[in-house]
Amino acid sequence: MKILAVTSCPTGIAHTYMAAEALEQAAQEKGYKIKTETRGSVGVENELTAEEIAAADAIVLAIDTAVPMERFEGKKLVTVGVADALQKSSELIDQALKAPAYSTGRNTDNKEADLKTKQSTERKGPYKHLMNGVSFMIPFVVAGGIAIALSFLIGGYIGFQEEGTLAAYLMGIGGTGGFGLMIPILAGYIAYSIADRPGLAVGMIGGSVATQINAGFLGAIIAGFMAGYVVEAMKKYIKLPKNLQGIMPVLIIPVFGSLIVGLSFFYIIGGPAAAINTAMNDFLTGMEGSSAAVLGLIIGLMMAFDMGGPLNKAAYAFGTGTLVAGTGSAVMAAVMAAGMVPPIGLALATFVFKNKFTAAERESGKSALVLGISFITEGAIPFAAADPVRVIPSIMAGAGVTGALSMIFNATLSVPHGGIFVFFAVENLGMYLVSILVGSLVSAALVGFLKKPVETVQSLKAAQ
């Protein structure tokens, strides 16, 4: 059997490659040949060729973002999120071999198979569209945020105002460049996920309008979804003669779609969206004491619960939405700190409570530490998969404590990723480190307390 797979998570950092590894291992155990295309942060790797697709017996798509689908026309195919590929990779391969042939809708001979495949592909719906926008937005936010942080590092918090200086140029790259494009990119690629290429221009223009009226992150999301569904409706209901169909994607859709979305924002949607965005930012800025602690606690629990899954990515997207050019975010700081805790806490546990872990797990602890300090929460997944009942509550507790402490200490962060490599962009760094250390110790202690020694577990299994 020849199996093909495509994996793609919103950030393209860890889940993409872990899902690929899980599918490859499951296929090898079954004696099947497999090739996996990964669509990660460095781009498309190991891309599937037309010849390989034609020769494949089945295809598994473990994706949380939009990928080109037309190439799979007529092939047995199953579509799930990347988290499913980690948890049940063997079952997915079996399902793919029994799946109906995929149809893009051009061939309507098998309506039942088309319906089943469409339901499978769209199961994640709005979440997948949102995460597609977030995945394309993140590099702009990271590049912009680090450039802004370097501007502050070199020129201080007012140095960028002096024209012609390095600090001013860095602020131009980060603020006007990276952060200036953040909202249009988010809106554009949400629309792209919904309506494919014709939605991109309409979504980006809608996002630009959202920026002009200060509707921010919320406005970008509204503009992206509105643009996507407006373009879909135009594709469905506007029918031109065949000799004029070529002008649809280059004239009719971008012009009329942009006018519909843009004018809707200026006259109807923009005012309320901007008011909500401003109120939310004012509320977050003014949070302190117990209210800040509660928010940090919730953020921490979400970051640790599924370690890169929907709740984790929802908290991360919320954090990036609070970033503003030239201003650090307490919420983003809490998100990153809480996301670092699960793998760091588990790594500490493997060092301190060696009798509670196998030799392979102790070795994995070294990798988990590196991933944790780099803010890759997915480093905790192997431990959680092996013992979810004990591990997940432990890392949630530690991450929740860290999130709450980070907010209480009013630590702020001006970049959305990087772990220890961007600590120069943290305000109140000393207490920020304390919050991460305390949460990691809490998680490590709970794991050590709850887990049974390896010998005891092996004895119980042998007795059964």
C-alpha cells in the first residue's frame, strides 16, 4: 500500500512535524510505504508530486490550515486536525483506505461521496479559517515585534522618535512594516481559507480598512470572514458568459467584493467593532490585582490543556491580538510564560523523580527542556499521551499559576514568540522568570507526587 499524507498546524513549528512522524511510524508498522508533505513555518517540504498522488492508495490530511485540494480529485482521502494524527495515526490510515473518493465539486457523479468528504473537510469550519489567518500573520508579528524590541534596546523608549537613527529605522521596519501588515494579512488569509485565491485581495483590503478605523484584531477577523463569504457568494451567483469568465477573479470579484466589505465597514460595522476593540484594550490595560490574576489563570489553563490544540491556539491568538506597535502586552507575556511551563516542568520532573520515568522518557526530558525554553508547548505531548490522567492536570496547575503570577507582576512582552531568545523584549524580567520557575516547580512536584514508580506500573501490568 502507498499512503500519502499532508500535515499543517497553525504555527507550523511543532505539531506539523510531530504529526508527520506519528503517521510515518504508524504506516511503517503496517508495512505500508508513506510520504508526508509538511507545510510548516519554513514552507512546503517534501511536496507531493502529481505522479505520487496518482499512484497513491489513500491520502491522510492532518491539517488545521488551508491546503491546495484540487490535486486530490478522485483519491480516497480523510481530513482531520493535526492533534488527531498524534492520537490515532494508525486508525486514520485505515479510515483513509476505506474513505470515499474526494471531489472538488466539478465531478458530481458521486454526490454521496462528495457530501461525506465535504463534511469531513469542513468539520473544523470557522476555527480552521481563523487559524489559517493566524498562521500567515505570525511571521509578520514576530519579525515586527523583534524589530520594535531592538529599536527600544538601542534607542530606549523615545529614541525611535529621532529621525535618521538606527532606532527609528528599526521602528519603521517593525511598527509600520511588520505590525502595519499584521491586520490585513490576518483578514486576507482568513478569506483565502474560505474562498481560495479570489478571497485574498478582498480580505486584505477589508483588513486595511479595519486598520484605518482602529477596529484592530476584532475588525480583521470580521473583515476576513465577511470577505470570504462575500466572495463565495459572488462565485456562486454571478454567472458570466464563457468568453467573459476570465474577468471574474481579476475585475468583478476584487472590485465589487472590496466595495461591499469596505463600505460595510465604513458605514455599518466599523464603528461598533472599533468601540469594542478600544474597550477591550482599555479593559486589559487597566486590569490589576485579582482580576488580572484570574485572566492569567485562565490563559495558563488554556495553554496547557491541549498543548498546541484548539484551546492553546485560541489563547495564543488572543495574546497576539493584544500586541500593539511600540507597546508591550501583559496578556502576551502571560501566554508565553504559561506555554513554556508544561515541557519545562516535565523536564524537571524527569531529572528529580527518575524512578517515575522510563529511560526513554528521561531522555525525552532533555528535548522537552529545550522545547520549553523555546516556547514550544508541544514538547509536553509525549508525556501527556503516555499518562494523561496524571500529567495534564499537573501541567495545567503549573501553567495556571505562572499565568496568574505573570499578570500580577505586570510583566509585559512586545513579541509573540521566541522563549528565552526574546527575553530582552520583556519588561519586569526578574519577576517574569520567577513566575515561570514557580509554575514549572509546581508542575514537576505534582507529576512526581501523582505518578507511580516505573517498577510498580510494570508489576501491575504483568499481574493483569
